Amino acid sequence: MDEHQRALVEQLLTTLKAEVGSQSLDYEALAEMIADVRTIEAQLTSPRAKTAVVRTCLEGLCTLAAAQGAPQWQARLEAMLA
């Protein structure tokens, strides 16, 4: 993962965390989202972040967004994964 990709993922996570309060997530969905975000953040602290792990977590967040009826987030995550 290069610095540009890292910065894009960090920006996406910052926005997601800022907007999560406006989503009506149940406890289980919120816990799942937090786990994926923390996993990505842990990977980003590594000098050799595992792209596959970050991608899997982003896919999980995208699936969660679709299941929770958050089309804007789903679109953002799909664009990141494209």
C-alpha cells in the first residue's frame, strides 16, 4: 500500500467515524463496524500494511452499509474498492 492509498483510506475512516452517529445502527452492526475500522487502523500503523486485510475490512464495511440501508456509504466504499 503506497502513501496515496494510505491517505485515502485514512480520510475515508475519518469521515466514517465523524458520520457514524447519524446512522441508525443497531449494537451488533456498530460493533462490527468498530472492529473493521480498528483492524484497518492497526494495519495503517504498520510500515508494510497488509492490503488484503484492509481490503477485506473495507468489503465488510461495504456489506454492512448495504445491509443497514446506508447507500452513500456503500457508494463511497465501493468507489474505494474499485
